[in-house]
Amino acid sequence: MFRSIFKQRFCSTVPLLMVVFLFALLSIGAASAEEMISQEFSHSLLVNQPSQSWEHRIDLPLQTEGQFKIFIKRKLSLDGRLVIEREELTPTYYYVKVRLPKYIGEFAGGKLTVKLFMDKSPLNTPPLDAPENLKLMEGSAARHPDFIWKGAKKYSAITLYDVDTNQTIWERIILGYEGAGFDEPTYLDLHHYRWAVKQSDETGRWSNEAQAGFRIEEQSDGSVIAIPE
């Protein structure tokens, strides 16, 4: 009788164990469906070379054909003096433009590491709000200003536009900070400027941009100041 009861209970338990085991396997499979590729871009300039920019593109790997994989997010890291001017993440490729700003007479070098993650469907993350409280940092040089804002501290894109010449003169992608300094060796002219900041998470979807303005003027005593608008 004991064997009969044990056999009955064991048989009724087996299907439940199989369901739990299959669910665990499916969960592991779902978690491991995301794949990642990594690529590094290193650049350097000799002491007699001026600032320079480079463009790079990473396409979806050929081995993913037929697997319905797409790029879903990216992670970036910078070392050295290298900066990012602009970037674009699409389901099938990643584009980035990097730059080494430097003065003649100094050596400069740096490296960008790009990690791209792939899966069969895009990530469903809520969009970020536009950054807030855009300001020129108090005490920064008028013709070499520092810009600050409040945001998510993930990825920010800042653009500086010269209203007098009607052209964009400076672009940067900022990683993990709520601020950026004008890092070119040249000085800003005594012009009227507009600057804008937008932000994104790892998916590369950008928020609306927030804008602010300022003008650089020379005072009667010869000093140069930046006047926010």
C-alpha cells in the first residue's frame, strides 16, 4: 500500500517538475538571446599635427542573416583625449564621428570602445525628458565657456550654433556627465550663440532638445564677458 501511494504521488509530481524545468530552460534561453559585439577605435596626433576628426561605421554582422537580429542598444567608453562629435544607432548599423582636439606643439591620443547589443526585437524603454536648467558655468572663460545642465547622466548631445555666421560650430556626445567644456584650441568670437542639449539612454533614442542662448561682448574696460539670454 505504501508503494502504491508513493508511486501515485511521484507520478503526479513528475509533470510539475518537468514544467518547472522547461520554464527554467526557456528563461535561460530568453536571457541569453541578447548578443554583443565590441570594437575599439584608437587615434593619435603628433605634436605638429592639428586637430582632426574621423568617421567610423559598424554594420550588423553577416552571420546574423536569417536570425532576424537587430542592434538594440550600445554602450560607449572613452579613454584619453578622444571625444565624440556625433553618433547614430539604427537597427542595422552604428555610425560615430570622433575627434582629437589639440594645440600645435602637443601630442594627443585616445580610444573609443563601442559595445553593440543585438536581439530580435527593440527594447521597450520609456523616452527621456529633455534636459533642464541650462546654464553657463559661473567663472568659466567667456570665449572658452563651460556648459552645465540637469539630466539623466547617461548620454547627452550638446550643439553650439553661431547665430551671426548661421552655422553649427561645435558638437559633442557627453558620457555620464551633466556638463561639457568648449575644448577646441580656438576661441569663440564676439558673436551671438545658441546652444542645445538632448539626452538618450542605451537604446540611442534621443529626447527633445532644450535650448539656451548667450552673447559674447567686450566691455569698455577691455574685458570680455558672456551674457546669458
